[in-house]
Amino acid sequence: GVQTCALPIYMSYMWNEFNIKTRPAETIVFRDGVYCADLSTLPNAPINTKYDLPVHIIYVGEIAGENRLDVLVGVENQEVIISANVKIKKPAILNIFIKNAGKNSKISGTVFLDNESDLVYDCRARHLYKNTAILIKNKVLAGKNSNSKLSGTAVIDKDCEGCESDIAFVAMADVGAKIDFMPGQRIKSEPKRADHSAAIYKPTDAQVFYLRGAGLSGAEVDVALKEAFLSE
């Protein structure tokens, strides 16, 4: 099984294997799709209490089957950060439901999905109060012959003016990988900002030439390009 150890509230780094850097924060940690109470400073529950520190939701490991992450904020002026780094080796479904009902509260972060199998991923963001922000970047590394169905929907409810919304997708695909993007927006109030994007990342010939000129083999070039994609 996975060995865990209690971490202090001021975590400076989250497991070398996941390359997730942290700053002082309250934490809600999931590993392999399971909430880890001994690695968290907060319970897995709606965020209805104002904390002086940001709340850092960390979702890491390997998943299969059906998985769901709920991020619910109902308090004003709270910063929430989402850091996800997930590997998929068997067919998996991952649903992330984000609701922000806290005036001037901000939810932001990055979701990394390393898919080597069949993945159905849905990110739904809903603004339930004015002057809220939900800004999520989704990055997908699609392995050889993998199948990725990626959807994202942002909803700004009525009487929720001044919101900032951005659900972005970018994918880097290996040979034979299949990727379907299904973006959507439903805006019922005038936002401060409302963006939605989907793109395929492809290394340039100049990047490949430079790396090979530095003496890297073909396999090493692939690894370097993937690391650059995930870290940029």
C-alpha cells in the first residue's frame, strides 16, 4: 500500500514524484482518488469558513473507473488553489464540479491528465454570486493510441455580474491518439471576463532540431518535450 506521513500546515513541497510546489496554505489532499485525512489540514467538505491562508486542493496519483471531485466555496474573500496531477492507465471517468458562491472569492489552478488509456473528463464551473472567479487550465498528455473525451462548461448565473471565468484546454498528443474537445458556456450576467479555449500543442521543428543538436536521442527529445509541455 501507499505509505503516508502527516504533513505540517506549512508544506513547502508535495512529493517529489508529483512535482507540485506549495506555499503556506490549508490543504485538502486526495491520492488515487481518495481523500487523505492524515495529509490534510481541512475536512473534505464545502468551504464555508473563511481562512487566513489560501485553501490548496491537491489531487494526485492514478485513477480508474468513476471519480469525482467537488470544489464548493460559500464564503467571501477566500482564495482556493487546485493542483491536480493524475495518471490514467486503465479506462477512467473524472468529473470535477466547481461552484463559487463567495463574493470576491477566487478558485484557480491547473489539472494535468496523463492519459495512456480511455479517459472521459468533464470540468464544470458555476458562478453563483457576483464578483467571483473560476480560472482553470486543463492540460492533457495523450499517449499512443489513447482516447480522450474532454468537456468543460462554465456557467455564470443570473444576477452574478463582474465574474471572471476561464476554462482552458490544451493537449499534446502521441501517434494515434484521439482527442475530442467539447467546450461550452452559459452566461446569464455580464462578466468581467469570460474565456474558453481548446488547443493542440505541437513542438516546432526548431525545438526538435535544437534538442537533437544538444545530443539528445529521439526518446530523450520526446521526454524533454513532454516535460516542457507539463511545466510551461
